[in-house]
Amino acid sequence: MSEELLINVAPTETRVALVENGVLQEVYIERPQRRGLVGNIYKGKVVRVLPGMQAAFVNIGLERAGFIHAADIAPLDENGMESRQLEVPDIRNLVHEGQTLVVQVTKDSIGTKGARLTTHLSISSRYLVYMPKTEHIGISTRIEEETERDRLKQLVERAIAENNGEGKGGFIVRTVAEVATEAEILADVPFLYHLWNNLNASIAQAAVPSVLHEDLPLFLRTLRDLVKPNLEKIRVDSREVFGRMVEFATQYSPEIANLLEHYPGERPLFDLYGVEDELQRALETKVPLKSGGYLVIEQTEAMTTIDVNTGAFVGHRNLEETIFKTNLEAATMIARQLRLRNLGGIIILDFIDMKDSEHQRQVLRTLEKMMERDHAKTSITGVSELGLVEMTRKRTRESLGQVMCEPCPVCQGRGKLKSVETVCYELFREILREARSYENESFLVLGAQSVIDRLLDEESANVADLEEFIGRPVKFQVETLYSQEQYDIILV
């Protein structure tokens, strides 16, 4: 499987696309006014403690206060190291209103919710994550080879010993370190020590609230987080950004520098790979399958639901085989759509009902296998009694739809409008109420074209009956700027 990273840079936004075998799999978008906050470290102030929720709100200088749960607050021992406890203490024993707190963002603010915070601080390099307040050394669970896990742990322990006195704390070895050389691992430890020592020294003098550490911009995070062994090239359409990336790669990851390539072509880079068209399709509710079936993806506040339908696919053998093939294809497409749309939280999959338990097992296995490529942590349950598959996917940033779209100003995000017929009958009731309350000569109704057309056509007999009942004429006027649900009744 070949991978390519495409980086499109504009003054207003930076976009990164991960393409596998020519097919778009993931998209990252960063805009100046909506830059991701995950990884940033802040000095903030506790503004409210909620004992009933075991949580507190912390002002870190953003539009909305951040949210921190008691489980994410670690008391420190006499040596300044985290003291982990089996039971979560009462939030009132951990923080109080007005207290200064150094926190890190673990989840971006999404919708009306503020950023999720923690006091378990960490900073990342290409191969390691440094945790200055713990002494644990961990290896990514995605590195399965036991000999490789032992090799990496020994390298980190050796690096800590060689830099004795520079710092204390623990490390997590990242998945990408599986192919790292000894020199690369040994170089990351002193770099992270130096970075933390500078950050730690700035805490005492920093104002409240203020940012102490900002994560790298998107195009540099790409080099740190998204470069995998099977990546063939990284194409960048900005010469300035390309230069900065080469400089960064040469300093911290020399083996990546050869993958970087500047794209000077006239045709936009994303158009060349069909990314723009894929992005537009990723905002649609309906996703067609090659067989003729389709998915319906609905994202709500509480969860995301995905419904599988056979559509025009009629199969060749029997109904059970048709359903099985549709579900297999859907499982592959669902895994891709979850990554592409960055859907997280609770996800309910409604596959077409399968009677054969072996078919159910194969569909679930296909889904699990395809989700293995996903960088986000996922958990998939079996098929429930109702034939549904429940799963979760870790959500740390806004979905593609939340980044690129906003609620419809006409329907206020409902996705539906009152029918023309309903609006007409509301109008009749409103006119009756006004007629009983006021002694005016006539009524003038202002409304959308579709509403006025119906009132003058299909509802003309009802309008005549209404005029006769209230004893006053009703006139109509089209307002082109009105939506279907909008209308005004003017007393003349």
C-alpha cells in the first residue's frame, strides 16, 4: 500500500490530505481563527468548581472556559511528581475557585463545549512523548513485536541514564519509532528535556491566563505525526512552506527530507488528485457504493448513525448473498468515511440483517481490519439483539462537517422546513386571532413566493371563506427575501 501526503497552503488556511493508493483517506484543515488546540499548555485560573459533576471550569484565555474532570487532575508528591490514586478524590480536595492551574488541552472545543483539559502534561517529538511528572516508560500498543518493544525500552532507559541530571520524568515510545535507529531515539530524549526545562522556567513569570506552549503548525505536525514507513512522498504547493519543512526535517528527521517535493504546477494540487471533489462528497449524507447500494450517515449531538441499504443492487444468487456482499462493501466504506469525515464519539452501524452468524463474523472482521489503519483509538462491539453494531472512536477535534459547515440559517439546522400547506394554515389562524383583537379595515399578508402562490390558487376558496367570516378583505404581497416559513400580517 502506497501513501502520499498532499499539503495545500493558502493565506487563509492550510490543508493536508492523506492519499492511500490514489484514494483520499484523511483530511486535516487548519485556519488562523480556528487553529487546533490539542497539545497546547496553558496557565489558567479555576473559575468554577462543580462537586456534583466532579469537574471544574478553567479560564485559559479562550472564548469558552475549559473543562477538567477530577480524574484528569493529578496531585503532586513532595518531589513534584504525579501521585496516582486508585480512587478519584473529591474535586473540592483537588482545586478551588481562584486557584492557578497549569493544564494541557486533550480535546478541542466542539460545538458549545469548551476544550477538555488535563494536568497530566506531555510534550511530543517524532519518536517519543515526554511526561515530566511521571516515571513510567511505555511502548505503543501498536508495536507488537516483543523483541522490538524490548529494544526500544532499553534505548530509552539508556538515553535517560546518559542525560542524568538534565531532567526527570517518563516517556512513551510512539508507533513510528518501530523503524527508528538508535541515534534517533537517543537524540530525542535530550531535545525533549531541553524543551520542557525552557517551558517550566517560564511558568512562574507567566500571566494568568496565558499560553505556555503551542504545538507546531499543521504542516510541521504532519512531518512529526503522519509520516509512516510506507509513505512515498510529501508534495507541498508553497515554496516558502516547503523550505521550512525541509529545514525542520533536516534538523529533526533527516530520513524524511528526501520525501519532500515542491509542486510548482499550474493546476491546483488538490485538483490533481481529485481531493476537492472527494471533500464535497464527504459533506453529503448519502454515500453510494460501487455495487449500487448506499450508506446514509447522520451526525447528531449525541452520536453518529450509519444505515446500510442495498439500493439498486439485486445480486446474482440469493437474498442472503446479496445482503452479505453489500455489508462487506459497506464495512470497508464505513471505515474510510469515519477517517475522512473524522467522526467520533458513539457510532451506531445498522447493517442489513444477516441470518448467517458466519456472515456476521466476516463483516465484523472486515470492519475491524479496515479500522486498524485508523490513527484514532476505536472500540467495536459485536452485533446486538437488534442487529446493530455499536462502536466508539476517540474524538479530539471537530469533524470535517463541523469545520467546513455551519447550521442552515433558514431551517436552523433542523434539515426540514414547514410545508407550504402548514404555513398557509398557520396564517389563517393568525389572521383569525388578529381579527378578534383589532378593528382594522383589511389585512396585508407578506410571504414567500411559494406560500403566496398557494394562497391564491389551491387555498383561494379557503381565503374567500375566511374573508367572509371576519368581514374584512385579505391582500397578499410576495417578499422575495422571505424564507418559506417567514410571513408578516400587517393591519391596514
